[in-house]
Amino acid sequence: MSRQQWPLWEVFVRARRGLSHTHVGSLHAPDAELALRNARDLYTRRQEGVSIWVVPATAITASSPDEKDAFFDPAADKVYRHPTFYEVPEGVAHL
Amino acid sequence: MLPSCNTCPVYGNDFGIETPDDGGLLRQVEAAEEELRHAAGRGLGAPLADTDLQEYFDRVVGADQKIEPRDWMPEAYRRTLIRQIAQHAHSEIIGMQPEGNWISRAPSLKRKAILLAKVQDEAGHGLYLYAAAETLGISRDELVDLLLAGKQKYSSIFNYPTLTWADVGAIGWLVDGAAIVNQVPLCRCSYGPYARAMIRVCKEESFHQRQGYEILHTLSHGTEAQKAMAQDAINRWWYPSLAMFGPPDTDSTHSAKSMAWKIKRFSNDELRQRFVDMCVGQAEILGLTLPDPGLRFNEERQSYDFTQPDYDELMRVIAGEGPCNRQRIDHRRAAHAEGAWVREAAAAYAAKQHQRLEVAA
């Protein structure tokens, strides 16, 4: 069977106003408009969202777990980025 | 597990039955979801450059963390998951047929609307699961071809016919009920995309089980003929539903490895027993009888003794000799072939729009 498969889209849904879009899954569709309609039917049948983004899966650049170590390493030794790093003298308020 | 309704926490009770909320299956789904969020917090660290891949995989699984698509995984783990998730997805797609059979003949507009929504859900479940399988490196087209060629299986239960309206009720109560018992532990599966898909599926599936139970409850409180119809449906669907849990543990081929990989959490027989224990009380409230003269409570085990389904029949149905095997797959092939022009037209339209954009740019 020779045929061209519809491209894969990743679907992001905003559950409520005030929340960010979250990845919920993926689907196949020939174009963006149908991807949106399919996403509505597939991922929001029970009012799970107020807004949907669809992104062609090929347009996403991912950091691969294989590079995880080196890639996220720079963050590991910078404990001073966290407020808990600092000693606060007794009695200091609103800090 | 006490015989309780799984759906109370999310759906209102509209047919006057007291169903205590004592840790139903939906609770377990929520717990699995919560667990999924917390698992990541148990720091395991990233694999170092010289970490053995197999060892790291074992450590992640051992710590109840999730394996994700781009992680290294043993080839047999990948193959097992593809086989299981695909079979599961195919079951949802083929599973639309027995109930779809009654959409045009549902006894009221309300029942028709509900059944349409339910069958649409099954399609949705199939699509979540196909998407999960695709993350393992197999394409949607390959999966569809494998189903149509009969090279991958779907659940044997869908090879039984829906002869009366009460069968729609029995499918919802027993078949979806058995599916939920099977699937709730899968919400904790070690493969992330499958676990996430199962959480979605289980949450929706509980509406299905409840609507089936309501159909049977209505029939069993109707005329004598209606009650008899409900009883007849249960008589026909009970043993095939028990068979859905697969062969007994002593004959199960895939179990041990899947348990070690935390794809599977409980054995076929454990889940079958759990299902029987749940159903007995529910059948009593329906005022209907489970067709098993050997069914009785075992004080010692605090569980029901029951008659095992006919596993030879199960094997025959799996091998293609069930009452509807041919019909189901023929129908799916025809539907797929008849939809080809729609897929082609949509692809052609998309290509044309794309071309126009490029010319304009």
C-alpha cells in the first residue's frame, strides 16, 4: 500500500484562563486547520480546554536524554540561584 | 475491592442507588496520576557518560520512574510494548462495531446521543493509544496495515455479536467493567506515553461502564420481557467477559517478563478474581443473576469462588473462529478503503494550499 501519511502534530491545551498550554498528546492531520479540529474532537470532548495549539512534530527541536548530562549540567552547581542558599539573620522580615 | 460503583466521584447518580465511595477504581486512576507527577521528584540523576544503558534502564524502572520515548530501552521491551499497545488500540477501533450496530436502533433520542458519544470515545481511545505506540518508532500506517492484514490481534470479546438492545448494556457493564479492571493498573505502567494514555482512557471509560449499568437497571425494572432480555444479555456476555483477562496464569506466555518491566502489575487470575468480586454485588442490585451455579463466597479467601470461562473457546475465538471475526475485519477493511478518497482529497488540498503559500512568498 503506497500512500503518503498525514504529518504528525503535537497538541497543547490551555485548561483554563491563567494556566499555560500543556502538551496533551499528538495526532495526524493533513494541515493545520484540520489538526485543530481533530485536536478539539480528540482532546477536548469534555471541556478540557479553552485554547489549543497544534505544532508540526517536525518543527520541534528536542534536547535528547543522551545529552542530558552535559546539557543540564551548568544548572547543577549554581545552588546560589535558589533563595534557600542564603542565610538570613534572625529577625529580618519581608525577605 | 468491595462491590462499588467506580464512577460516583465524577458523575452524578441519576438512578437512585446508594453506592458507597470506598476507594473505587477511579480513585486508583487518580492515585496513579499523582504518582506519575511525584515519581520524577525522586531524584535519580541523569545517566553519566559511562553508565551502562541497561543498568540505568533497570534503575529507572526499579525506582518506579517512567521510561520516555527517547530513552534507551531493551529491544524486547520496545517490541512487547508495541505489540501490547497496538493490540489495545485495535481493540478500541474494532470495539466500535458491536455497539455501533445499535446506534440507529437505540430506544430513545437520549440513548442514541449517549451511545454516539460512547462510540466516539472508543475512537478517541484508539487514537490516544496509536499515538503512544508511534512514540516507539512504528508508524500509524504500519499499525493500520498490521490490523487489516490480521497480523496484529484485537480483543477477542469484540468477535461476539450484539443481538439485542440489552447487549449494549451488558457490554458497558461487563465488557467495559472488565476493561477498566485490566486497565487501571496500566496507568502505572513503566512506559510514560502508555501510562498517560491509560489515565485518560480510564477516566472516560468509567462513564461507559456506568451507562451500561443504567441500561440494565432500567430494563431489569421494566416489563417481564425487558428483564428477561437483560438477563439473557448477561448470560451471553458473562463468560466472554471473564475470558478478557486472558489465559490462566499457568498458561500465560507474556506475563513474567512484563511484570519485571512493570508493564503489567497483576496477573490475569488476580484481575479476573477482582472483577468477579466486584460484579456479584452489582448484579444483586440489578436483580439479575450471574450465570454461574458455582458462584459462592469463600470465607477463607474473602473472595468469590467461580467457574472459569472456557479457555478452549477463547483460543478458538483468538484463532479467528469466533462468531463475528470475519465480519469485524471485513467491515474495518471496507471502512478504510471507502475512506481513502477523503484522506487523499484532504492531503491534496493541503498540498495545494502549501504551494499557494510558497508562490505568494
